[in-house]
Amino acid sequence: MPNKNDYKLLFDINSPDDIKKLEGQDLKQLCSEIRQYMVDVISQIGGHFGGGLGTVELTVALHKVFNTPYDQIVWDTGHQAYPHKIVTGRRDALKTIRQFKGISGFLKRSESPYDSFGAGHASTSISAALGMAVASDILKENRKVVAVIGDGAMTGGMAYEAMNNSGLLKKNLIVVLNDNQMSIAPNVWQISKYFNEMISHPEYNRFKGAIWDLTGKLDYFGDRLRKVAARIEQGIKAILTPGMLFEALGFRYFGPINGHNITQLVRLFEHVKDLNGPILVHVLTEKGKGYKPAENHSQRLHAATPFDKLTGVSLKKGTSLPSYTSVFGNALVEIAKSNDKVVGITAAMPDGTGLDKLQAEIPERYYDVGIAEEHAVTFAAGLATRGIIPVVAIYSTFLQRAFDQIIHDVALQDLHVVFALDRAGLVGADGPTHHGTFDLSYLRMIPNIVIMAPKDEAELRNMLYTAVNYKKGPIALRYPRGNALGVELKEGFEEIEIGKSERIKSGNDLALLAVGSMVDYASKAANILARQGIEAEIVNMRFIKPLDEEMLLEVAAKFDKIVTLEENSLVGGFGSGVIEFYNDRHVKVDVLRVGLPDEFVEHGSQKELHQMLGIDPEGIAQKVAAFLKNKNYKNGVVA
């Protein structure tokens, strides 16, 4: 871990008040030390990295100029906020970030008074900050409110909804656009693309260079002409930059400004902090700034496992097991090559969802819509009306954002859209904002939709093939984060009969009905139970909707006690569906539901969280044994 003696200033910074005492070179030195500290710590423990390296000067300037936490800073996509955590009393705790019982990798109101709003999903900051600004007026306070949006969040429509409302309300609000041309993958923000193409155009730069060369030969008059030329250039940029759009939305626009010049940033924030009405400050930053491996490959070091500090190369030992994400990505490419109507859609996560493989192999059938999940789903619905088969690959937690579109634009019209939900269940270190713990519940209530969960990577391939060939309406498959089980992957695909489960093991004492990742856990728990003389039958239910009714009636006729297993909230999930089925048919059977509690689960490794919640094989075996003995059994839950 970092050696305190290697730092001149950082270990004297315990709150933003200490930053306010610094000027000039000391501010630059502090920024340098924050970067060094981030590299020293994150290289050893892992974490989100590139975004925070790009916001160091911005963070220091904001906390120097504004009276935080009374003045409120709202960070969008909270992984940019590691420097913010460092200078707001959590420097020493950074070594615990994203670890079990450690500090969060995102903003968390309960963690610090300086975290004015929690942020794990993108494009929320302006809306939240506007609410705070309006509240300040209602309460007759004089708080300054600053929203820092960027790292791709301006591709989300919610940001523009908030800006439109801000311009209408005309409240005192400062929006800082942290423009680093990146989200996790390179931005698909057309405004930014337009600006960069124009400013970098060869004709523009040849003209600029000729003017500069000519005026350099004219002594005194040349200097004056250069100043005029510079003003003209700024005028051209004012026409070309997003300033026109922001001004039209009711914001006074300042920028673009170098986001790594601490002196300029402090000066500008001092200038705008007391201005009335909505203000937008456009700051140009570089993701991964100050650390060469991250600058050279900012996408790879967006979120990193422990890595070598000198090279940036991961220290994590490789595994021969493929990830579920890569299995999905490869399978989609295989399917798309044999079916020219299949396309892939991602919301700014090509690598994270495995669609980078489709992008590389068949780019004309790959679509990245930016951080715009709602648009992604309705865009897919439009494609489906014309017989195209869209595969919408979005993390479980992010698809929540498009709930209305799934219902209104896809399911209501019974359109054949395939939803591939990566990171279903507990995802680990990213915590409650990223756990995919609600998808079975929020999808199961929707008419016309089919929901599947594979037990392993081979079944994932076959379920994707089944989904593409379904053609009767919307269909979803959800699968976990991490490495697959290592089962054999056969060439080609097999279509799975919709709504049909498979019995994996017969037993005499009770049935374990499992879906998805819990099938493997059920098998391991059954081995533990067998050593106690308990013979459990195991069924891979495969389908959460429609349920295999024939199998449910069969196991109810055989056993008095049935256990459902799912890595989803118990409220409205797979187990609830089983109980509803038995209740509606007046089938008398005891059902124990094992799954995730009705609460937000904190961050930690998947193994740690499974053990804590008792949904690992040992925990399942204990619950089942107690259930058989009727110990502490009430309302379907064993205490």
C-alpha cells in the first residue's frame, strides 16, 4: 500500500477545507499526488480507474471553490468520483473500496455527507441537482448546486429532459459537462463527434496554420493580428460546439475549457458560481489522464482487477474457463452468420455484453445506441415490426430503465425481441446499483413474454438459439456474471421446447426446483444433504415463464415438501410463481423459497455475498434440512 513518505501534501488533506488553503503550484502538486495515490491503491486491489484519473483537477477545483458539503455536488456515473472520495475524508478507506464491508465504488448518501446523491446508473445528475436547487429555493437557502455529468452520460435522454426543465424553471444550477469522449467504450454522442470532426478538419487547420505562420512574420502588427485571429477562432468554435444547443435549452454556456488546467478551472468556477440561472461549463478531459497504460487503453482500465503498476497488465491469474459473456457473444456471431435477419443492440457496453465480437465480425448488424436503454428497446421493437430479429444485450440492472418500453412497445404488440440479460443475480463488487436481482420479478408480471435461465454455458447457447427461432413474441434469457462451469460445448445448437424442464437427479425426500445459476448450487447442496441421509430430487426448471406445469404437478404428487431456488428477489420471483401455481390449483404442498431477501444487498465478492445470504451450497443444505424438520418454518421461509 502507499508509503506516506512519498507524498508531500495528500496526507494533510482530510477534508475540502484543507484544499481551500492551497494555491498555485501546491494545487498542481496535490492533483499529481491524488493520481499517484489512485495508481498505488487501485493497482493492488482493483476498481474503477480511468474515469477518476480524468476528474482529478475538476474535483480539486470544485471543492476549493464551493463550500461543500453545504454546497452540493452531484456526480453522474459515480465511478468518476474516486478523487472526490479521497479528498472528503475517505483517503485511507480507499484501500477497502468495492470490497466486502468496505466503502462503495459509487456515491452513497449513507457513506458521507459529501455524497449528496447516490449514483451507479448514468444520466441522473442533472435531474437530481435540479431537484436540490428547487428545494433550496423552497427552503430559502443559499446553497450552490453543481451537477457533474459525463463519461458517456450525455448519450442518455434523461439528461436532456432535465436540461429542458432546467431552462424552463431558470433555477440557479451549474452543470459541468465532463467531456472525455468516452463512456466505457468510445462515445456515440453525435454532438461531440460533429465538434471534433470540424475542429480537426484538414482545411480548417491548414487555414489556421497559414494565418499563424503569416502573422508570425509581422512583428508588432503580427501579434495584434494573432490576437484577432484567436478571437475569430473562438467565434468559429462557438458556432461549432454544443454551446448553441445548450443556449437553446436555456443555459449560459462556458467553454470548452481544459479540464486538466487547475488554475483555469478555479478561475472559471469562481466566476460562474454566483451567476443566476442555469449555467453549463464544458470541460475537456482525458480518461486515464496521467497514467500511460490507462491513457493508451482507457477502455480496458475503465474498471480493473489488480494490475502491475508499471505496465498496467492485470495480475489476475487467467482461467481456462470462458465467461458467460464470451459464450453468449460467440454464439450470437454463429447464429447471425446463419441468419441474416439477426442483429445485436447494446447500450454503450459492447465489451461488457460480448457484442464486441459481433461488431468485429459483422459490423453492419451491430448497433450501439449509447447509454439509452429506453431507446434501445423501442428501436428493437421497430426493427421487429419488419421481421428483423433484434437481440438486445443489456445488463439486468440497466434493463430496469426500459421497463415501460418492454411492456408498451414490445410485449403489448407481441413483437419478437430477444432480451439477453447479462449480470443477472449478484454481481459482486459493484454492489446494489449493479446487482441484477429484480429481473425475474419485473419481467414475470408482463404478459406475452417468455423467460429462461440456463444452468450452464451449453444451455446458454441453446437458449439463445431457441430465443432467436421463437418468433411468437418477446423472449428473455438471463445469465450470471463471471466464468462458466466448464461443460463441453458441442458444435451447433439444439432448440429447447418452450416451458419444458429437465430432471437432473431423482430423490425420495423432497424436490429442489432450481433456475439458472442455482442449478449447480442445488446439485452441490444435494451432495451435502446425501451425507446426512437426505435424498433430494433436482429439477432444472429452465423456464420461469411459462412454468412447466406438468413437472410441478408431478413433483407435488410425489413430495410433501418442495424447495425453489433462484438468484433473484424472493418478492415476485420464480418461487412466488410456483406458489401461485399451486395455490390457483388448490394443490396442498409445503414450499420453501430460497433466494435473495427483500432488501438491497451490499457489495462484496459473489462468494462472500452468497455465504452471507445463505444461498451457497452449505447454506442451502442447512435451510433444506431445517425445512424437513419444520424448524423455524413460517410463511415459506426458514429463519
